[in-house]
Amino acid sequence: MPTTRARKTPSKSASTRRRSSSARKTPSKSASTRRRSTSTATKQDEARIAPADAPAGADAASALLDPTRSYTRIRGVVYDVTEFAKRHPGGAQLLSLCVGRDATILIESHHLRPEIVQKYLKSLPTVPGAEAAFGPEESFPKPLDSVLYQKIQRRVRDEIVEPLKARGRAPHGRGGCALDAGAVVAFFVFALWTYWRTPSIATGCLLGLAGYWSGTGLQHTANHGGLAKSGFWNQFWGWLGNDVAIGKSSVEWRYHHMVSHHSYCNDADLDQDVYTALPLLRLDPSQELKWFHRYQAFYAPLMWPFLWLAAQFGDAQNILVDKASPGVEYKGLMKNEVALYVLGKVLHFGLLLGVPAYMHGLSNVIVPFLSYGFFGSFVLCWFFIVSHNLEALTPMNLSKATKNDWGAWQIETSASWGNGFWSFLSGGLNLQIEHHLFPGCAHNLYPKMVPIIKDECEKAGVAYTGYGGYTGLLPITRDMFSYLQKMGRHPIKR
């Protein structure tokens, strides 16, 4: 059973949810309109400087900025990060997510040591008076304003990360995943070889399972910057485990997952995982109820196998045409990221379809190839959806105090399940509370964080929703389907 502590009285209106200047500022009432990207209305150079919906006065501020350079805003200060991108410890691909937007939440949530961040920020050139070019000040709760988050962060550094220095691991929490990554790569190579040798539904499903593990145990941590110490190797493994192994774009994933989902977890207006599910799935009580949502608990699993197929069309549209995913512009998109996307697509289809088709004939490979995509997508969707779609995790149920505390918000809109065994087999995806608090850390540190976070939550009276043990996936899945069923029957709430 999940551990759920008493909550304070929830606020009465979902309209009190905070709006962010770095994602979507003014969502419209229409579901189709609010998913439309603003990037098509602006040129890329303009998008790097001022948001498409920037308020009056932004033009004067933008005039202070050089359109050939890259800027970001953190805690109300505009920084020129053009040269720093080349020497950013996490790699240019992560810093590019901050370009052209308020990156306060991104920066503070992905760095275990704030003092190191401040050291680097002090060395960067600033542009006084250009703040308005990035829209309104970030109004969503910020990580380092959370006393709870600071306490947990300090304990994780002192009790987990610092002792690891004696074993040669860096004190920033990155790296140390060679065994985990090696197991994922070895299993994928074995599954691919088996699939090449004897393409069938069974070997296709085996490869799909290997693709799932690559998507969680390799690309997920690497694209967050935590798999390796080096930014280059994180980008490489993230690209290999995502673009090549499972055919999903790393750059689209980073903007979608890190800029939107991680910063504003479960917010129906700011988290893409929530608002892009419409109109097929209703995941929040503030969303419009359609007649067919009554059956969403039954047809949702039937949608999961099509994730791979949807990614092929969606990524191409987002990267090559819109330069944005719904609600989040790719303001820092680099040419090499587009090139890697194209190369990854060529290698993905070449290795998984071209090679076996050459060996056995295309007609003998189509069904096994589809089995790979369908089965891998099903498992990946299953393991992702359970962690944030429970009744206890709905923002409407959060207290006013939680809505003003980034750390408490992340904890009370996420759920953890399983144990260290499942953490190894899911790349830490099962421990979502730990992951949302420390997304830039190596996933093999998450099991060690569980008792610390639970202890601090108990002291602060914050709900920690967990389904422990080897069978934790079963009850959380049951509760997830129960929530889908409830969201399919209850009318809209404001």
C-alpha cells in the first residue's frame, strides 16, 4: 500500500496554478489551440532572444541583445552564455535548453551544488536592462526557495555523495554508471544479434524489451546529464540509447521532458505530459470531459504500443518544421543536434529494418519489426504513466503551502515504486520522487536517497507516495487505472 501522509486543505480553484515565462504563459480555453506551438510565428533568431508572446517593453530590452549570441535569464539576471556553452561541464546540449528563456528552475534543479553554479555565474557577462526580453519573471516556485528541498539536497550531498569521493566518484553526483550502462548495452547487442539471426515476433519483442531498457537505463540518465562525468559522453550515450536504439529524438526529448515536464510536473497548463494527452486522455480534473473518456481506462493500454510510431511523425514535425514541441520552443536548437537527429534516424532504420531485410527479405522482417516497436512502446509507456497519474498526485489536491514550495510540489505530484532491483532494471525510472528532486544525478544513487527523503517528508508533513518491494508495480498500476477511470467520469473542476 502507498504511504500517504495527511495533506493540508487543498485550494478551491485550479486557476490559482502559477504560470511560467519559460513555458506557456497564456493558455487558451481550446485544447487544440493551447497545444499549438508559437514558434511558427517567429524566426529562429528572434526566438533566441524574445518569446513570441513577450509583453510590451520587450522590444526595448531585446535591442540590448546581440541576435548572433545566446542568452538566458536566471533569478532576474540576463547572462551571455555564448562562450560558456563550449566549456559547460554538462555539455552544450544541456545549456542550450536554457537559451532564450528563464532557466532558473532548470539550473537550480539539475545541480547538486548551488555554490558551484554561483561560481560559474559570477564569471559570465551580464546584460543589465534586458530582463524584459524574456517575458515576465518566473512565477512558478523555485527549487532553492524551498527549505525542504535545501535540507534534502544538503543531506544527499553529505550522506551519499561525499562518502563516494573515497571510491573515486565525483562530488557532483554524475557518473559511476559503467556497470548499469554496460548491462544495458550488452543486452541490446544480444537482442539485436538474435533479431538479426532469426527475425520473429518473439525476437522482435525481445529487442523491444532491450529498447525499453535502453530508453530508461541509458538515454534517460544520459540526456539528463547524470550517466557520465563528461558532457560529451552523456550526449553520445543519450543519442545512441535514444535516437539509434529506440528511434526517438534526444533533442525533442530534452525540451519536452526537461524544460516542460520536470520543471512543472503535473501542471495541466505547463507539463506537456498532461496537456498533450488531450483529447484522447484526460489526466487532470481541470480538463474538459468528453464522452469517450468514460472508456479511457480500457483503451489507454491499446494506445501505448503506438508510441514509437507517433514519435517518428511527431519528432520530424517538431524538429524540422516547427522548431518546437507543443508549448515549448527550441530556442537554443543547434545545427549539430539536427544533424544527429537525421543520422540517428538513418542508423535506427538501417540497423533494425535494413540489415535484417537484406539478410532475410523485407517481407520476413515487417512483422518482427512492428513487434519490436509495439512491445517496447507498451512497456515504456506503462512504466512512465504510473508514476504521475494517481489521484493523490493531482495538483488540484495540493495544499496552498505545497503549491508555493517547489520541493514539496515535486514530491507530492510523483510516486515511487519498487526497490533497488527495479531501479537497476528501469534506470531509476521507478523512483520518480527521487528522480524529480535530483534529475541530474546518476540513477544508481536514487535507492540511497529514499530513506533520507522519506525522513524529511515525515518531519515536514509532506506526503510521500510510495509502493515498495518487488511487487510495487502491481498496486501502483491498479491505482493508476482507477484514476483513469475516475477522470473519465467526473466533470470538469476549477
